[in-house]
Amino acid sequence: MNLGLDPDDTSVVQPETAYFATGCFWGAERRFWNLPGVIRTSVGYMGGHTESPTYKEVCTGKTGHAEMVEVEFNPKLISYHRLLEEFWTMHDPTSLNRQGGDIGSQYRSATYATTTKQLHEALATRKIYNEVLLKSGFDEICTEIKSADGMKYWPAEEYHQRYLEKNPKGYDCHSSTGIAYPAQVFIG
């Protein structure tokens, strides 16, 4: 298991948390847990109005929740920007309330920022990626970007946690656009 820790780094680093919804949470969780610097992942529900929702309830679309991946990461080893690059390219952010054959508001594209810096970065990367997608013939990005303040993350049932680790050939729906996030050019 990747703990995202550098054995040569003895300084204490405060981990950060980020939330991403890209459709079915199983494949998204695996994409994030494989990134160096990610300490822990879990799947759950967020962005709705029902207390302690179950998977069955979320699937009705009546709770308002999205299938969400909670990502705890070491910002010294992986940047939030890198997580956003993975987020934007692992699904189709132009598809409203669906990813491939998965249809419903629980499959919406969303990211909920835990800091003001994350919120600004999510909005900035959305603008950059949106321009690339529009030039490639896609529609506008319809991703929901909000502050996580006041939102509760409800962990999903245990059988959903690291589902594709338990079921390596399990369902992994990710309808990527196939368009890479543009490399950043830094002028110093």
C-alpha cells in the first residue's frame, strides 16, 4: 500500500484532503490510490441532503448525493494540481449526470474544495481544460465546483471501499474524453 511518505523526509507534513466525483467511484478510487503521494482513499457520498445515505438510496437520485472519492494526500509529494489533472482526464466532464452507461445525478462530475486555494485552482484548471476540450469539439465542462464547507462526506458501505482491489476484474466505467490535460509551461 502506498502511504505517500518519503522515508528520507523527517519533517512533519500536514496531509490535505480533496473530494472528486467522476461517475462510478470504484475506478476513480483506484486511479487516485495508485498516485505517488496519495496517503489514503475512500469512497462515499457527498453533495446531497439526506443524512447517512445508503448506496441503494443514492442510486434513486432522490438524495442529491454524488458518488465521491475522498483523497488524503501529502502535498510535499503530490500537488493538488496533479490530482486535478488526473480528475479532469479520467472522465468526461462535459457529460451532464452520466458517465458512459451510468446515468443519474449520482454520476455527475464534481469537485468540492477543502481550502480557498483548492477552490481557485479547481476553477482555474477547469478554464484551461475547457478551452482545450472546446477546441477538440466537445461541449462546455459542466462540472460542479464548490467549497466543501458545510458539506458532509458519508463513507460508502465497506464492500465499496477499494472495490477493484477486492475484485480486480470488476466494473470500471470511465468515459474519458481521450484529451490530455495540457502541459504547463513555466517562464521563470
